[in-house]
Amino acid sequence: MRQGVYVANVTPFGADREYTLDVAAYRRHVAWLASHGVAGVAPFGTNGEGPSVAVEEKIAVLEALVQDDLDIDILPVLTEGNLVDTLRLLRHVNDLPVAGVLVLPPHYFKPATEQGLRLFYERVLDVAHHPVLVYHIPRYSVPVPTDLVASLPVWGVKNSSGDPDYSRAVRAAGKQVMVGTEGDLAHDLVDAFGTISGLANVVPAQMVEVHRRVRTGDEAGAAPLAQHLRAVSELIQEHDSPGVLKSLAGAQSGIPMGTVRPPLLPPPASYDVEAALARLAFDLAPVSP
């Protein structure tokens, strides 16, 4: 995997009765992200509405992205909710030149025991041909204990809990961390391998720049940009975040990004995209020493 910013990229759906996945718009959006210097994309995660997308749809998109050969990493997110579909998708992904797989544990049965999670991830590891990342996002899914992560031969974790202590424990176990929140990137990125960011759908250059500043030790430049990105993150959450991200990403890139699939809702008709875009602006000029 390349070090840097991976985009938790959104999935454009049509407004027809089936909410058909728009593969052409999907590919154009990923190409636009690649042109802004991101290290990779992580299709079909939380902001990509992964649980709302069928396995066959995911396979079609991933095969198309591989054909596009955009010189960025592809890190598919497996959010299937059960072991059988997880392994079915994983076997297809095994044949693709992806950087790894980010695997969400089955998220319906709460609480799940550590033993049950171990059985799930051990079976995933048995089948996977690529590096495996654990997806820790307790807001939406079953939390994955750090002791379990430490004991499994996984590459690392996407930590979307917002808890820096979790990241520190994973790093102490010799695993890598991809930051999954934008709460305090100036600090969270210091010991992390990179970030998997929903915000990067809309402000990819800002995300790439905050990562660069942190990695080069430019604390003076990283702090105000990280503070700005935290405010942007709060702006995105004013409505269902995938819908807001699509509205803003489409306005930024000129690529129609469609709508969301139920039960999510798009922003209301009164949503002021131009006002939101104005709040995204940030001067990326170098900070004077």
C-alpha cells in the first residue's frame, strides 16, 4: 500500500426506481480524485454506501477501475454483513491487482464476542490473497478489540472511532493505522500510515496537503488546516453525509454524482451548495517560517 490519502469515495446512483449504480460517473469521479494526488480510493465503505450495494455491482465497478489504470491504489471495502458474501466478494477481489482489502465485521449481531470475531477474521485471512485491514467503526458496527487485532496477521486497521488510544495500541502491536476521522488530523496522522477520508471526495487537495505537512514535520502549517478540515467534517454531517458529499463533489468537479439509496436521503432541496462550497475554501499557500 502507498502511504498517504485514500478517499472513502462515494457511489453515484441514478434517480430511477431501482437507483441504478452509475458506473460511468463513478469512474469519472475516481479519475478526478486521482488527478488531485490521492494515493488511492477505498470503494464501498460507509460513505460509499457499501451495505446498500450488491456484490455483483461491486465486482463490476472494481473491474472497471482496474481497467482504468489510474496509477492509484484500490482498496475495496467489504461490508457484506455475513461471512458467505464476504468470502464470495473476496474471492473475486483476489484476482484483481488491488492494494488490500478493508473488512468490516458482520454488523447486525451486537454485541459480538471476541471469539466470534476471531473466527470471522481467521476465515477471511485463510481466503485473502491481499493484505487485510480491519475496519473499526463502533458507531455503525461491532467494535474490534485491539487485543484481537494484535493477535491476527492483519496489515492494520482503519480506525474510525476517533479514539487516539485505540490507534496507539494498534501501533504498539506492530500494525499500521489508517485514520478514519477528521477530528484532529494534525495529531492523528503523526504515527499513522495515512488516512481513509470521506472529506477527500470534496477537498482532495486539502487532505493531501495536511498529510504532507504532518509527514514533513510542518506543525505550524498542519494545525490550522487540520482545524479547518474538522469544521468541514462537521458541515458534511448536517445531513446524511453520503448525500452531502455527492452534492459538493459534483459541484467541485462538474461530474453529476446522482443521489443516495434508501434508507439514506439526499440533502433537502433548500440545501445551499454554493454557501457550503464557500465554507470549504482554504488557502494552501506555504506557511512562512
